[in-house]
Amino acid sequence: FRGPDHNGISTEKGWYTEGAVARTVWTVRLGTGYSTVSVVGNRVYTMGNDGRQDTVYCLNAASNGAVVWKYSYPCPAGSYEGPRGTPAVEGNNVYVLSREGDVACLDSTNGKVRWSRQLKTELRMNLPGWGLAGSPLVHQDLLILNAGGQGMALDRTTGKTKWESGTAAAGYASPVPFQLGGRSCVALFVAKALVGLNTADGKELWRFPWETKYDVNAADPVGVPGDRMFISSGYDRGCALLKVGLDQVNKVWENKGIASH
């Protein structure tokens, strides 16, 4: 989600010329949902729901969006119907997370299941009101998820739990990786705060309280070069710029100029 650097910035060049007009090349109906697409070469990976089940699709972008493979599992559509997260692709693996806590690793070439888990059932995990919404983050040997009180990490090869944080309901944003003092960290917008975690073991480095109506912290934290991080939430909550360290976080400013739902 938001590209290989997790910042929403494309490094592709030469795809636009002055005066060019966009036109639809192909359209594919996939059901309902909020997943965007992950693109690797000519392969496009995304998800949809038909009211009874989620389906993960691999499409051929160079062949009118033809379905290369698809993988389905039972999942009710829920309110605001369909999956919220976007598949993450790393090497020959595709990782997906459903609103109900279904997580799976699929072979990117044929869609066969390498491993799968049901977090809600296995861990008796409470889900936020609109279901899990963060996209999976592949980081080194981990698959990091915004699930549980303040995230969890699975071994990306086996699916086994590496660290977890209890059964409390999660926030809605995707995990965002960042480096601080030479240490690998992850920023996670949980239900009532922004937390900085040590990636290796999930240990909390710092916490910035941020309560929003209905606990909707959904927009990803945005790293600002240096030691700053920008956060924003809807429902008139507003935004803030934070200065982060390895063991503390301080507010630089806060206002209601931006309130990202």
C-alpha cells in the first residue's frame, strides 16, 4: 500500500507527455471493497467481496485485465462492504488481510496458499467497529499487521507469531516503517494513540495520545525527513506535527487545518 517506499510517491518516469488524454483501456468487475492495487510488472493484485466471500485477484495488465488466478475465502461483506486492505507483494509471495482477521500468504504465480490464519478465532481478538483496515507490511522477515492493541508481527515465511499485543481492538491505519538512530521502527496508529514500536520485538518506544470520535485513526502517519511525523484524523479531530526520538515523542504543533478521514 502506497508503493515500495510506503510514501505514496512513484519513481516511474516518462509515462506522461504534455497534452496527453487519459482513456480507459480495460475494466474488470471484482465486487465491492476498498482495496487499491499492487502492481509488479504486468501483474495487478487486488481484492473484492461478493457478499459472502472475499476474493484475491491476480490480473494481467497487458491482457485487458484477464484473471490470471483468484483465491476466495468466506467473509461477510460487513458495513461499508468488502475488504479494506491492499495485498502486499514480496518476491513470490502475496500477503492479504481481511476485515475479519483472515491473513494469508499466497504464491504470486498461481495463488496457491502457502499458509493462512484466522486471527479473530485463534487469538480471540476484538475487532474495531468497521473491521481490520490496515494493509500488511512486509519488513525483513516479518509481516506486520495493525491487529490487536498495538499491532502484531508474524514470520512471513511460516505465519507463526513473532510478537503480539493482546486482544484489544486495533486502529484502522497501515503500519509505517521508519529508521531512527540506526534502529528499525514502525509507527502504528492504534485506537487512541500513535505508538512507535521497535520492529524486532514490538516493544513500545513511545506513545502520543490521540483520541478520535469512534476511535477512527485511519490515515497513515506520514514521516517527514529528519525526526518528524505528521498525523491527522477526521471527525474534526485535526492534525499534528510530532518530533520523535527513540524513547520520547513531543508535539511541535497541532491544529484543525487538515482532518483526514
